[in-house]
Amino acid sequence: MEEAKDSVGAVLPQHAHFTAPLALAGGSTLPAFDLVYETYGELNAARSNAVLVCHALSGNHHVAGHYAGQPRSGGWWDNLVGPGKPLDTRKFFVVGVNNLGGCHGSTGPMTVDPASGRPWGADFPVVVVEDWVAAQARLADRLGIDAWAAVIGGSLGGMQALQWALEFPQRVRHALVIASAPKLTAQNIAFNEVARQAILTDPDFHGGHYYTHGVVPARGLRLARMIGHITYLSDDKMAEKFGRRLRQGVLQFGYGIDFEIESYLRHQGDRFAGHFDANTYLIATKALDYFDPARDHGGNLVAALARARAKFLVVSFTTDWRFAPERSREIVYGLLHNGRDVSYAEIDCSGGHDSFLLDDPHYHAVMRAYFEGIAT
Amino acid sequence: MEEAKDSVGAVLPQHAHFTAPLALAGGSTLPAFDLVYETYGELNAARSNAVLVCHALSGNHHVAGHYAGQPRSGGWWDNLVGPGKPLDTRKFFVVGVNNLGGCHGSTGPMTVDPASGRPWGADFPVVVVEDWVAAQARLADRLGIDAWAAVIGGSLGGMQALQWALEFPQRVRHALVIASAPKLTAQNIAFNEVARQAILTDPDFHGGHYYTHGVVPARGLRLARMIGHITYLSDDKMAEKFGRRLRQGVLQFGYGIDFEIESYLRHQGDRFAGHFDANTYLIATKALDYFDPARDHGGNLVAALARARAKFLVVSFTTDWRFAPERSREIVYGLLHNGRDVSYAEIDCSGGHDSFLLDDPHYHAVMRAYFEGIAT
């Protein structure tokens, strides 16, 4: 395979084992844990060029590049991260990490619980954004990174970037919060709840211990992903991409596939159910629902953001109805009220919430300019 | 029980049996069928004061009043229909009918298929808006109604009102199309498809013949209704009604109920799954998806609407994102291009799609004024 010259190329995941117990927000303690991560670029001598990329609901540590011999294994943000790309690996040392509770190698529901000798399953504690950031901080310690040049993430990843700036104000110079929100609305929670109910009521869920039954709650996970996909795309994008186009030219008068959009959703659902873990999905939706830094400040976001010291780039997308621009503006206003240095870009892009994963030229130009301005 | 003086009072459903075969849009023929219906008010001597009320996805013939001895059995549009109400039963003879494929008494999946001797189940043909209107026309014949003073409906019911005006232009003097659309968008279809997949993949669905297995696909129907409810309410209404209010004051760090919105959705889902038929739900979502009067006119809505002769009232609600005001305006423009007499009201109401069922004062004032202007 010929390597694109702006790709980080073949990459290898690495593992870090942590033996100091981690007290979780929910009250329980993980006695030890593993994180799987990848790095791209070189950490400079001053250790001042490290960028942490936080993943969203279904993401993982594989941000850029590909796995040797697997040409279709491109990282989920490969269009953003690489030599010469907006997050340029010739300048930055980029770290991607699979979060706690994940299903791609970090300690999570699929990991064997040392106390029981079987996979944790749904007994894995519900971990939240604060827990993820705490675990990521352990990884930063391990890598010898006192302060990140930047922490960046989209959607749920953006919440982690924001939380980093609040929890470790001295360890984040720049926080990039993309297509995110300071907390979910009732409607957001409602969509997550339907997804969870689809999984929890799947007869193959077995109380979260489906691993030992040799099945997976594929029906539920498939429905969860289908619902998710509707909210990732804008109404306009769906109209443009599928409209009312019929699969076979005529109506079928049955419950097979009539419209192309049906085929797309089923395909996305099937594919996801074949490789993602349902317990991880449950955890990640709870982390989304629970995130609310203003909760401990009587709902006052301005007060909650007062601790931040980082410079911020906040980006939203006009057609994102899952995390609408208004939600990003709440973060911007909250930071400005605290006298923080904030850049805000509202990108006119038809891609809906998923825009943050696209390489829209205006969006990437903003990202490139911002990263170019970060001193290392 | 003391009767409210603006209630139609205790009502009784009536049955009509039709023996002439009905050719359906999908190609099959119903050899005979029943319709269950209710009437309120008196048909005048000229038979010129009849109003047909068409129901939406989960509605039925019980539009107004209550059943004797069941004080909580109020009709679904009882706030609109009654003596002194906007659709005044002192002036009009109002007819509500359960559509073909329904689960409240009209011929549908729960009816015994004479050919097999068992309930039709999912073998009941997919019926569409055109079929419903054709069946309703048979009922009009039976009742001796040559022309309706008005045909009215909200959402899927509005599509029937529109179809009446197109299919029987001489039999409809006024068509009231509320919170509706000339066809669904890809996003609308996507939501319906997830709901259908929830039902179709429920292990208790048994290919639609769950009646003979002594079960119902309650999990799937429950999820379908939860998804539906999210789209019936506006984001704002959900924020106002539930926000992020916690059921027990603190986060549970588990998969029970944290937020009030979760409790509401589960309750709505459970209640619906306990009384509605899943096969009927499948049919009704297909009827929604398939409705597109412009299809036979190369997608040209103006051409499709040219046949209408009725006067129209089109009403939309600002916060309805399922059938947004833009979709109603498409109908209005299409009618105006044909020189039709159209009134249009865009009501500022926070209730989302469900607004059409509420008694918002501006909305009801518009309805009252319009009905007052109809000569009988």
C-alpha cells in the first residue's frame, strides 16, 4: 500500500497499567486499571508539544493512521491529525486514549473483574467524564506530560476537554471544545434513554452478563445506533443524501426496505452491533447525561467555569441539532464572563452533529490556524 | 358524574359492515370490511352539516364525549368537539371513524381473516391514506352524506383531509389540514423506520402472528412509542416540562431512573404497549411514509393539488419539528398557485407537534372562527 504523505502511517496501540486505586465519582473504587492508547509525532525535549485527543460516544484511541496490513483501519480523526494536517504531527505529539469503560482495550465491562473472575458486564461502575479525565491524567503522568499544549475533543470528547480545563487548570494550555455542550437537554437525555432501553430490554442482554451466555444484545444495540444516526445527521443532510429515494423504484407495500434511508440506517445499525459493546454504550450515554459542571455551582455555569485558565477554541456547526450552536455559545459566554481568552467559530456546514468528523474546508482552516498559533 | 355542559356526553360506537370488495392501493382486495365510528350532533335535513374527523397514528373513532360509566374515557379531541366548542355539535354533525388496519374495531390485523380462520396479523395488507379515504367514502354513502361540510385532521389525519379534497373534490366543501405535511422527509421516515424495526425485531413479534402465541411485542412497541413521544414534543417544551430534574434528587450511577424525562418516556411507552396493537402501528407508519400526492405528478405538488375544489384551512405550530411550518407552507403555496381559497395560521405554541391536540387559545380561536364561517 502506498502511504499518503500526510498520513501518520502504520501505528501500534500501547498499553499502560496503573496499580494505584482510582476513586470514581459514583463512589466505588477501581483497584487497578489499564488504558490503551496511541501516539503520533514526537514529544519534544521540553515536553511542551503534547495534545490529548478525547473520543466521543463510540470512538476510541485509534485517532489517526492505520494498522499494518489493514488498509481500511484508518483512525476516526485521520483527516485532522497527521504530518501537514490541521493538527500537525510534525509539530505536536498527539495522544489518543480509549476511555475507562470502553471496549477497545482499556479496562471496561469486557475486562475480567478480579473480584469475581468473570467479565464485569453491567456491574462495571458507571464512569463519568470526571473519571475519564482523572484516568487520562494518570496517563499524562506516565508519559511525563506536566501540561498539555492542548486537549481537544468533539461532542462527548469536547466535554472532556472542558472538564480538563476545570479540573486541572494548570495542566491545559488550550482547550478545543468542538460540537459540544455544557450539559445535555431533556431531549438529548430522552434520545439516550430510548437507546439504553433498547439495549436493557433486549432478551439477549441478560442483565449485562451476555458474554457468559455466548450472545450479544445485537437487536438493542442496532436500534440504539439507528436512533443515534438520526441525531448525528441534519434533516437537510438526510434530505440531500437520501430524500425519498426508493430502493427498488416502487413502493413494496410490506416491511422490507422501501426507502434508501431505511437501508442506510439498517446497515449502520448492523455494522455497529457487530463490533461495539453494549455495556460500553450504556456507560457512555450515562457519562453524557451526567455531565454538568454547573451542578455543583447551583446551575451557574459562569461560576463553574471560573476555575479554567486555558485558552479556548469553541466550534459549533449550524445544522447540528443534537448539540446546537446555542449550546456552544453558553460555554463561550460563560468563559467570557470570566475574562477568559476564547475564540469561537460557528461553521456553516450541512453535516449536522457529524460535521466535527468531516473535513469541511472552513472548519479545518479554523482548526489549522488555531493549532498554528499554539506555542510549543 | 356531573356532565360538563359543553360535552357531547355519553357516546356509543356504531358499526358498519361493507360487503362490496375494496380494491387497495397495494394491489390486493378486501372482500368485505367493517368500520367502527361515532357521531355527535344531528345531521340536518339538507344533510349539509356533516364533518368528518380523521385520526392520526394512534387515534381512533372516539373523538369526543365518554363511554357511560367510564369517566376517564374522554375522546382524543374532546377539547375541540362539543356543544359550544370550536367544532360545535349544535351546528355540525360530526363523524369519527377508526381507519382500516386499526385496532379499535374496524377491520385490521386483529380481525379474523376469513380465508385462514385466524387473525390477519402482519398479513393484513399495508393500507395507505388513499385506502382510508376510499373506506371513509363508503361510510359517507352509508350515512347519506353526499358532501362533507368539512373534513378535518391533524398530522396523519391532515393527510387524509388533503387526500379527500384531491380524490373527491365534489364531496368536500372545506378541508382543514392541521400540523401536517404534503409528504414525509427522510428524517421523518427514519424515525418511523426505527420504530418499525423495534417492533419487527422483538422476539415476541413472531412474524406478526403474536396473537396466536399469547404474547405481544411489548418491548418493541414501547420503544416505538418512546421515540414517537420525543418527536411529538418540542425541545423547549421538554426543557420546560422536565429539564434535567432528577427523580430522586441525586444521580443513581446505574440504569434505573435518574431524570424525570426518563420516567415520563417509560411510562408513556408502557401505557401504549399495554393497549395498542403493534401490527396497526406498523401499518400506520407505512401510511405516513407512503403519502405523497405529488408522486404521480413527477413530484410536482402544484400539479397534484390542481384537482382540489375545497376551501382550505391550513394550520401549523412554530415549535413542531416533526411537521414543521415550512411543510404546511408547501401545501399553502401549492393551493394558492392553483387559485384555491386558503387560510393559513401559524400558531406560536410551545407544544411541538402535539400542539394540535392542545387547547391553545389562539389555535382554538382560529378553529372556532373558521367553523363559524362554514355555511350549512
